[in-house]
Amino acid sequence: MSGISHLDEQGRARMVDVSAKPETARVAVAEALVTLAPGTRQAVFAGELPKGDARAVVRLAAIMGAKRTADVVPLCHPITLRAVEADITETATGARVEVRVATTGRTGVEMEAMTGAALGAIALYDMVKGLDRGAEIGPIRLLSKSGGRSGEWRR
């Protein structure tokens, strides 16, 4: 472990003080997989869902999720994001939501990328639940990160 702790001397939760850290370019990429019934998958990627264009909704939800991460993850720093890219692609078993987040700052954007991917996947579930209540979300995982003291990391 790096020695950074979200606990103070008395063991109480706190937000880590990053004010002495240098600002560096930081990028993180995360994904969320969604398992769908074959007919549901086809409807999503053919643009034939009763609720409309799921892919557009998923991209917007993922971007919004990344931007609001500090509001829903208690010890996450509110940071200014410089870029958020989100996409949804078809897989053999459903869909993959991928989110790339970039900034220049004192703390990483891994949580923003994972939150964006998670919210994109939840939005997809919302779009298909009338057709496929058995849709499943997961895993949600970090694929890569760069910047900061720990440098590059790839799954």
C-alpha cells in the first residue's frame, strides 16, 4: 500500500489531503459488461427498443455519472474533468460500456471512469427492463490508468 489512508489517527474516515501532490496528466479507462438475452441484444444494436436509442442514453448516462462521482462516492475528491468519452459496443453475450476519463490534477480519475461505466450499464438496464428483466450487470472494472506517482497500470 502507498501509505495514503482514508483514516485519521483515531481511525475515522476522512478525505485524503492531496494539496501537496503535483498536478499531472491523468487518464483512466473502465468498463461494465451487461449480459442480455439474444433478442434484447439485437434490439439494442438495431435501434429497435420501445424506449428509443439505448446507445445514446447509455453514453449520456456514463458521461453524467463520471461528472457526478464525488456526489455519490463519499471520500472521492471533486475534480475538474477535462474529457469524458463513453461508448457501448456489442459483445457475444450482450453489451460493453467503456468510459475514458482524463484530467490534469492531484488525484486520479479511476473512480470517475468506473462510476461512469456503472451508470451507463444501469441506464442500459433501464432501457431494456421491459423486455429483459434477467439482464445482468458485471463485472465493472478498471482497465487502465496513467499519471500520478504510481504511473501506468493496465489490467
